[in-house]
Amino acid sequence: MSVTQVAAYAAPAPKAPLERTTVPRRPVGEHDVLIDIKYAGICHSDIHQVRDGWGKGIYPMVPGHEIAGVVTEVGPGVTKFAVGDRVGVGCFVDSCRECEYCLRGQEQFCAKGMTGTYNALDKNGEPTYGGYSTHLVVDENYTVRIPDGLSLDVAAPLLCAGITLYSPLRHWQAGPGKKVAIVGLGGLGHMGVKIAAALGAEVTVLSQSLRKKEDGLKLGASHYYATDDEATFEELAGSFDLILSTVSAPLGLDRYLTLLKVDGALVNVGAPEEPVELNLFSVIGGRKTLAGSMIGGIAETQEMLDFCAEHGLGSEIELIRAEQINEAYERVLSSDVRYRFVIDASTI
């Protein structure tokens, strides 16, 4: 495949609706694979970046870092994949490969900065374009295999939502005997419930209301509480070993820190655009940890996919056509999706 134009949906400017266009893809290099994209998940971070919520973006912007497809061409030096393999691409497509973090499989924390799947510049200074497109060329070392036990449509959101929850659950050792709370039952949160339950933890959902309680219990939660009820914070004080916040709006951190046991951790994986406030006495009392976590490395992402396939943990999705993307964005912002929109790339 020589440099060519492929169909895509892009935002031409900040806050502009996405529209159908074409973008260039590089030739398939020595260690590259060409992926025929079948499905692409819509992540809340796509909306943040399209609307310049996290800083100045690169336009036109083709979002999408929850990509599932099939290999249709491989470079002459490729050893990990063959034509016909089912593969995925997550939030980054390159890193320096030399720093201590890359060398220990934590490429997401690359000291020189990972190369985002979209809204980034590659090593040649060219913008990267994401998964809202028909094809992608990517280095085999930043590609993962999707196990046969997962259909591609429900696997796509695992490339961000799945690993974003799996990594901190593993790092903070969620498992039997641990009480874990998931704040927010959305695209991220519903996978947190599934994975934490599969790891053997006792899972509680903390959501604004009880509207999704039936869903939360079906997904694997043992308990479900409404955070708009002040009694929740009184009843659950000192209850949890680990709380994962998936919400992308500022959270009242001090209130949630009261819910931790001594030595407990509140880990943020949602990324609000606004700053948050904290009273340091909330962590000093009880030797509590306030932390963050960001996706995972390539090896851990593959581990997550294998775990999800073993336990039958696909994402709960609503499949849409590409022309519904802008409508889907508005529905995400109003929490009107259960639980992840996935674009059928054949409609691009």
C-alpha cells in the first residue's frame, strides 16, 4: 500500500461537528501492519479533544482510539501478525522505546511522550489520525491481538475503557477479600464493575441516582448506592480498600476520601477539564492515597484482552452508523448510552 487517502470522519475545527472527509495513511513500512478497521468505540476523551477541552488540538482531527479490525497487509519485517489476524489499537501508536518506562512495558508513561493514536504528531512531524476511518497503518509493536473469544464490536471499547480500569484494579490488587467501589456507571464504569467482579472483589457502584441499579447488579456489583443521598456517605464511611472514579466532571474528593479504610486509595481515571479542590487532612487522616491511572502498556493491554476473553467480558454497546456520530456525542454528554457507542466502520 502506497501513501493513500482513506475515508474518515473528522472535526475540521474546535467544537465543529464531525464530517466525512479523507485523510492520508502512510505506506506499509518494514514493521507495519495495515488494518481494515471494522469497529471504533466512542470515548468521552474523543469529545474532550474535539472540543479543545484538554488543550489546543490539531485539526482536522479524526478521533478514535478504541479500534478493532483485521490485518490486510504486513510489512516484510513483521513477525507478530499475519494477514487475516484480528487485532486492536488503543490510545497510542508509538513511543521512544528507549526510556526506563518503555523498556519495562509502560509505554503509556514514555519519558519523551507517547504518540497518541490521534491529535498528535508522529516522528516525522505528521499528524496522527484515529479510528473513525476505514484503515490504519501502525507498527506491529503497538498492535494487540483480539482473542477469538471476543467479537470485534464488543472488543473495540476494551482498547481504552477496558485497559483504563484493568490497569489500576491490577496495580492496587483488587481481588478476593477487597472491597472496591466504582464511581459512575458509564462507558468506563461498567467495565470496572465487570473486571473487578471477575477478579473476585466485592464491588459497589456509587452513582448519582439509583436509575441504573438493576444494570449495575447484573454487571457484577453486589451493592449500589446513590451519591445524591447524604445517608450514603454516612453509611459507607471507612468501607473501601479501593475507589475508582470514572467521572469526567469535578468530584468532591474530600467526601469520597471519607469512604476509604486506613491505607485505602482513591484512584482517578476520569479526567475533568476543570481543577478540583482538596483538603489535605482528607488524606493525612487514615494514611490514604489519592492517585491517578492512565490506560496501560502494550503487554498489559494484551493481558487485559486475554482476561476479558477468558471471562466473557465484552463491553455493553450500542452500534451506530458513522452519520450518527454527532448525535452520539450529544447523547454521551447527557449520559444517554448503555454503555458505549461503537461505530460500524463499514458505514464510513
